[in-house]
Amino acid sequence: MPKVTPQQIENLLREYQLDHDGHITIEALGNKSARARFRVGKQHLRPGDTVSGPTLMALADVAMYAALLGEIGLVPLAVTSSLNINFLRKPAQKDVIGEAKLLKVGKRLAVGEITLFSDGDPEPVAHVTCTYSIPPR
Amino acid sequence: MPKVTPQQIENLLREYQLDHDGHITIEALGNKSARARFRVGKQHLRPGDTVSGPTLMALADVAMYAALLGEIGLVPLAVTSSLNINFLRKPAQKDVIGEAKLLKVGKRLAVGEITLFSDGDPEPVAHVTCTYSIPPR
Amino acid sequence: MPKVTPQQIENLLREYQLDHDGHITIEALGNKSARARFRVGKQHLRPGDTVSGPTLMALADVAMYAALLGEIGLVPLAVTSSLNINFLRKPAQKDVIGEAKLLKVGKRLAVGEITLFSDGDPEPVAHVTCTYSIPPR
Amino acid sequence: MPKVTPQQIENLLREYQLDHDGHITIEALGNKSARARFRVGKQHLRPGDTVSGPTLMALADVAMYAALLGEIGLVPLAVTSSLNINFLRKPAQKDVIGEAKLLKVGKRLAVGEITLFSDGDPEPVAHVTCTYSIPPR
């Protein structure tokens, strides 16, 4: 069971200005997992009507953060220590969905993977692995 | 349906000296996926009876290669262009299993992820993403 | 000698909406290298007056792209295929400088590394490796 | 000034079976840097007389470890937490040299980059970034 609700995470994201002006929402929290959505606007597109790389990276980071907070509770000082992204397919001009799964939650480090999809398309547009540093509690 | 059999891949691995003297075997090929095993011997251990990092990386690379050959056929000149590994838990003194899944197979690049397990343990010991460069056909 | 000028690259960045509304500028092009600046505004900060992760990633990507265009000329269709970032220190509330160096420019793939600094501080705030896929010419 | 000598590091590598049966030696320690050599034998080659990927990864890991021990002293329990490698050029049938440089040494994490060369060739064969987890002291 996640220790927090999607709403609590969204509140924290807003407070920490990590929600991209309300464009990122948390759709679901599961067992060591989370699903986040980036509501794509014109400002997130690039020529060819594709979604920008920084938009994808921001969504992946937040989806991972949500999964982590669901597991350890509202620990605002956890920070990303590394992020690795493979761009797989050109995203459509649609919302992007990030499915995060925690691979390890240690005392000091958490590692997860995030798969990104154009809304409604089963083929991933990008795959991310991400490491968070967890402050001493 | 994979285009080749595990046996054909093992033959190619042996010819190209990628099977670590017979310690790596291909257990299964699926739809854009493969499972490989590293039969761990004393020479692959480190103090604390854990499996060495290069052993894990070698297995991940071969598992990904097997999944790729299952998808595109026996293309011996495909080469690893990048590999990213996160070490998650100390492996036990057991065989290591690599489960590879292809995320993208393009004309020139293939990307996959490989999760590594100590035989019989559901928690992963490492997670790898890997890119292969595919020669023009 | 770079094949293009910083001004030509900035024009292309603007056309392709990669200049973050004029916040990214190209300060120098060298032998397989480039220096880019992110003029940080309030919208790029996070609580604690630090620069956001997506801002750092965007700068790294553009610095690498500039170095690549300096080497191969104005090839607008080159696209990022992977990016790996390690966050090293909390950036100050200052402009961020990205120093890109190409490690390889092949026919199909280019690889580079980018070190990011808070303007005026010699200790890096982040380090990035980045791969570009180059279209057939 | 490094806190230890190359000989002390080689002794520790041998004790922890990280020296690949004496094939890895530490040639120099500098300010947050180290140079290591892999004396390549037949068993490290692949068809085409190139050096195997796991050999390159093992050298990079040890070069980084040597640079770290030079900075923090003989801390045997530091462990690799992640490693990212880009293969750049086919290595020649020669020794491989690893030049490691620390990017950050924090209390809990160290990050470095390692550039690998075929002995005598100025163009790198691979580039690695690597993270070590440092135990509480």
C-alpha cells in the first residue's frame, strides 16, 4: 500500500514547483510504482509536432519521485542523483504517460525505471533509469 | 516467433568466444525477449562469495544479443554501442539469470533492458539498458 | 575549424525552438567542442534557488548539438538517441555554462560529454554523456 | 596528494581479486585521478583481435576505484553502484590504458569518468562514467 495519496504528492509537486505549472499530474500509485501524465501544450512541442526531450525527462523524473514517495512517505529532500534516457520513437502530439517502477529502495539510494508512452499507444517512446539519493532519516 | 533457436545462438556465441568458456547458456527465446544463464564458478566470485561486476555485465550483454538475434536473425556484426548498469543487491553465490527485453529494434539501432537475478530469488541484483548498433543489411 | 558559426547555430536553434525562448546562447565553437550558456531566469529555478534538472539537461543537449554541427555542418535532422546525466552539486542561482566535447563522430552515431558549471565556479554541477543519431547523407 | 601509493592499491586489488590475475596494474595516482593498465593476453581478445567489452569495463571500474582510494584512503567496502559505458572505437590488440578522473567525492557517493585508450593511440576506445557508494565512516 502506498503511504501517501496522489493528491498529497501533487500538492508537494506544486509546492516544489515540480509540476510544470500543473501540466504533470499523478494518475495512480501502486506497489512500488506510479503512473504520471504530462498534459502536453503547444509550449512542449517541437517542429514536426513532437514532444521535446526535456519534457520527457521531466515527466520521467516526477513519475519516479511519485513512486518513491509512495514507498517512503513525503520526504521532500530526496534528490535525483542520476538519470539515463533512451529515446526510442518520436512521440505523437499527445499527452505522455510515464509508468515508473522501483527496482530498489535502500536506506540511501533508490533506483527505478520509467517507461514513457504517447497516450493510447502501446509502443514506448522512451525508457529511463533514474537514481534518487535519500537523506538520512 | 524468434528467427533462430537457442542452440544456433549458442553456436554463434562459442564461435565468437562470447560464451565465457561455456559458462553462458541461452535458456529461452521469446517475442523480442531472451533468458540467459551464467553458470557461476569459483573464478567468477569475489570476496564475500558474491559474483563479480564484469560477470554480470557480460551476461547482460549476451542476453540482449540473444534477444536481438531472435528478432533479426544471425547477424554476427551487431556490436554493443553502449551499456548502462545499476547494481541493486549483492548477488548470492549462485547462477545468475538475465532476462532481456527489446524496447526498440530499428534499422540501425536496437535498445533493450536486461534484469539480472540470482537463480531462484525474485529480487533483481542488477538492471541494465543496452544499445546495439546494427550493420547495414 | 568549425564548419559553421555560433550565429548560424543559434539561428537553427531558434528555428527549431531549441533555444528555450532565447535563454540558450552559443558562446564558442572549437575543435570538436562548444560552449553554451543558459541565461537562468526565475522560471528555471526551484525552491532553494537552485536551477532545475530539466534546465541542465536541455543545456547539455544543446551544447552537444552545437559541437556536432560545428563538426558536420548544419544537419538539422540529427537527433538525440540517449542521454546520461550525473547531478554532482546544487547549482547556484546563476547562469549555467555547458562545455561540450565530442568523443566520436561516426557516420551514424556521435558521442560526446558535457560538463556543466555555475557561471564562475570551477567545480562542475553536472556531467552528461550524450549520443546523437546522424541521418544518412 | 594521494593518500596511498599505487603499490598499496595493487595489494588491495590482489587481496580482493580485482586485479584480474595480475593483468591490471596501477601506473599513476594524481590529484583525484589515476591511470591503470590492462595487460591484454589472448584470453581477453575476441575474433578480429579486439579486446572484449567486459575487459574494458573491468579496467574502467578499477581505474575509478584507484582514483577514489587515492582520495579517501584504503576503504575496501566502497562498491560500484552504477556504470555507464560508450564504446567508441574497436580497440587494437594492445594493452588498454584507463585514465580516471573524479568529478565528485561526497560523503556517500563518488562520481568519476574514465577514458580508455589502446596503448599509444590518442583516440579513445571507450568512455565510462561510474558511481561508487561509500560506506559510513
